[in-house]
Amino acid sequence: MITIIMDKKRNECEIVNRYKSCGQEGQVGIDYITGIVIFVGVVYLVLYLSTNIITPISKERLDTQYMAQSISDFLIINFSSERGVKSLNVVNLTRMLSYLNSTELNELTNWRYHVNITIRDMSGNVVQSFGNKVPEFVDVGYVKRVISTTQTAERFILEVFVW
């Protein structure tokens, strides 16, 4: 039911709906929804921009890890004596050691990264180490693989560090 009320002070007519309350309550709901949409939009932008800032930092970590994995795969594949045993990490250790002695390891990464390759026995003692010493406070890509030799049944640990 709609009623017209005359305001004598202002000489204006006001239409009042008796079933609904008068005022700007509908406007308050729209303002609330608009505020929520703006807040969610700002939170989304902050998260989107922060991930774009963090991604290049983590990408460098993935590059060094990938490079370490590639170098270890290169050594295993190129210095295995038979094609059938490549999946078992059986290598010709004397050929691998002579290659690592005669090669500049940074050349394996096209001079973009520093490389250290360490061969340890199963008790953890260093048998041979090639390349620069790994710095303490640097993000390092690291791969550790167990290899066997074709000459003996002895096993070694091949560690590749890239930074």
C-alpha cells in the first residue's frame, strides 16, 4: 500500500511504501558489495604481483638444479661402457676421471655457472673432487647419484654441484 504524505515544512510530497522501510538501505547493500569487490581485487593484484617478483628468484634455483641433473646424466651416459647397462649407472671410472681431469668444468654450462663434481666412496670419504669449492651461502643445484664401475664391483657416489 502506497501513501502520499505532504511535508508542510518543505511543501514537498513524499511517497511512502508501508510494506518496505524507507531510506537508502538498498544503497548500503550496493556499497557493501562494491567494497568487497574492490578489496578482493586489491588482494588479487597484490598476490599476482608478489608471485611475479618471487618467480625469477625461484627460476634461478630450477635452472641450477636442471643443469646439475643434466651434467650428471651426461657423465653417466657418455662414460658407460655398454649400452645395456646405462640405466644401472655403471660407468668406466678411469675414463670418467681422465675426462674430468682434462676438462674445464665451467665449459659444460657454457661458462654461465660454476661446477663442482665430487666422487665419494660409500663411507663418505672423498675420492676425487673437480672444480671450484662450493661456497657456503649460495643457492646450489645439487644431484647425488650412486654409480658402479665396470672394472670392479665397487660403488661410488657422484655428486654434482652447480651455482
